[in-house]
Amino acid sequence: MKFAEVQVGVPYPEKKLKVTEEEVKAYLAAVEDDTPLYFEEQLVPPAYAAVFTRWEALTGEHLEDGTVHAKQEFRYHKPIHWGETLTLRGQVKEKKEKRGLKFVAQKVEAFNEAGELAVESEITIILPE
């Protein structure tokens, strides 16, 4: 993706994502988190949102070598459980150049099966020259 091609405010196509038990268990094993609550209540750990709100996961675009993941913020509204299908919506909120760097900020919202907002994520990346 090139900075000049980034369009602010244009929604990405909506995407459905099933949060599978296998993927959540693999994530928990990878981060060495054996918190009983996640297994007993089949809850998705909050940091798992970093998996499905990534730029590439939502858009299908590949970021160029040299892209820097500058920051990411989450706001949690509803718990997510194993087996739920989420609806993801996102768009670029802002793009700007500062001190010769090209910043792009993306907002992603994840809605649960009841249509309720479960998680909001804002990601800022720095694109290479």
C-alpha cells in the first residue's frame, strides 16, 4: 500500500469473522496465558482483538516491508465468546505527514452476533518512503 493511495473515510467492505475455539486456544498457548476464566467461561482474552483488528486481517492488503506499527488502542464494550461470529467494520480515520514520516490511522469496530459493539480499535502505522 502506498501513502498516496490511502483514502480517508471510505469504509472497507464489512467482514465476518468466526472466533474459533482452536484459534483462541492456540493464541492462549502462544502467549502462555492459562487464566482459568478464559476456559471456564469460553471467553476471548481482550488482547486477542489485536489479531482480528490488524490492518491485513480487515483489508486483505499486505503492508510493505518497512511499515512500522506505531500504536494501537482498544476500547472494550462487550465480552466475546468462543464460537461467536463478529462483524468487522473499519476505515482510515486520518493520514498525515509529520517530520517526513507518513502516518495512517485506522479505526475498526467489531460487533457481536446481537449487533452490539464489542470492541473498538484504533491502529496507527507509519508507511515507508
